[in-house]
Amino acid sequence: MNLPPLFSRLRQSRRSSLTVFGITLAALVIAAVWFLSARSALAEAYARLGERNQALAEAQVREQEAQLRVDYAGSSRELLGMVQANGLQPEAWGERLINLRQSQMGREDIAAVLGAVTRSGDRMFGAEAFELSVTHPDEGLFDAPVVSDRAPAPLQLTLRGAILFRTGATDAAPLPAGVAP
């Protein structure tokens, strides 16, 4: 057997193998560096996408709020037109708050209070709370008490709200009783 040519071939084969290994290792290192930079670029892109989506959602909310403001402004203009057409100018009306909490009164007094808050051409009442009840179990709210040796029990009234009344003349005719403007 001829050993020197064999060693020479092995040496060349070893050099070739090492060269191929070195080139492969360098390609692998380059691919790893490229992969790491691509992965960080992808993470940054996702972060930017999240920021953009959040900005888009906030812009959509602001757009909806602006649209609601436009709708409210249109409704307000329409309502002001109806108010002026019906003679409800704010400068021609006064307001008083009524707050009766579980007040006990006779039937005649309650009838007078309810008559005072009844709608007419010169006044309107907006109730926030209204409750009328009997204080004696034998009497009815809508039935007149039977005349007996005792006086009728008072009724209990809770009435809270604002009454609007005319303080000046308006261009429009007075409000018809019982008709909403």
C-alpha cells in the first residue's frame, strides 16, 4: 500500500471538508443574524400595528362623539324653532320649584294645590315625583268619605317638580290647556 498518496488525499479531503464546514458555518451565522434582525423587525412592526390600531379606535370614538354633537346641535336648533313657534321664549317665562314631601292635607287643600299646577295657557308643570295616598284604611282616594261623627282623614301628598308661568307677553298665542307644545 502506498501511504503518501493516501495521506495526501486525506489531507486534501480534510482541507475540502474544513473549507466546506467553514463556508457552511459562516452561512449559518449569517442566516442566524438575519433571522434575529428579522424577528426584532417583526416585533417592532407588531408594536407599531398595535399603536396604529389603538389610534384608529380612539379616532373612531372621537368621530362618533363629534357626530353625536352634530346630531345634538341639529336637534337643539329644531327644538328652539318649535319653542319660538309656540311662544315659549325663555325671557317670557318664570320658574318656581315645588317640593312637598309627604305633606298631609285635607281633600279641599289638595284639590287647590293640584288645580294650581294644572296646565293652562299661562302655566305648565313638570313633575319629577307625584304621589297621592289616603292615610286612613277605611277611606278611598277617589270616593268622598261618608259623613259621620268624625272628620275625614287627611290625604298624603308628595309633589316635586318645576312650574313654569308666563311673566311677559310673547308673539305667539297662549298655550292651549292640555296640549303639549
